[in-house]
Amino acid sequence: MNPNTVVAWVDARERLPRRGMPVAAAITGRYPADRAPASDTALGEEFWLVKPMYFTTQHRSADGTEHSDCFVDSDGVVRLPYGRASAETVTHWAYLPTLPGRTTHGVLGKDVQSALLDAWDARPTA
């Protein structure tokens, strides 16, 4: 088992993930502006970072706003694909890697302990 994963990033302007899939999302936007009006960063500092999210074709925010084809993080913050009107947008996305030594993203219940032991006992083949 090789513990390293190569990530294949997809341009969010070209293709979106399957509905309900957890993804790594590369997000761009600006941090809140400084309070000092004469600051060079009065508009806030630009950022580009990766966050775990899931993709959905329909989402209703807590305030009742409906969104389509969007990425949602664990706090319920909605981000749209790059090019759509949003303060923070997703430029690229990648499917999350599977669990070590598995072909799935999750193991539940009685199978967890044996899956963990298998992963810890595996030795690299290279």
C-alpha cells in the first residue's frame, strides 16, 4: 500500500463533481478588510486555499436562500463555481482520496477495527 496520493484537480468552470460527493475545493476570495480606511488592504487580503466540502445540485441555506450547483462546507457556507456571482468561489475541485488500503471513502460499524488493522499492518510495496 502506498500512503501517498496524487490529486487530479478539475477546473470548476469546465466540470462539476457528482451530486453528494465529498471533495477538496480550492476556494478564492478576500479576507475581511482591515478597519483602517487608509490601509493598502482596505478591500481585504486575497486568498486561495483548500477546504473539504461536498457538492450538491440543490441546497437551501439556513436563511431560506436556494442555491443550485454549489459546494457546501461543514459550517453550511455555500460557495459557487468560479465565474458565478459569489464573494468566495471554487476554482478547482478534486475527489477526496479513499481510506488507506481501501477503495471506499468510509467504513462503518463492526468493519472499522479490521480495516484499521489492515491499514496499519500493510507495508509499502515499492
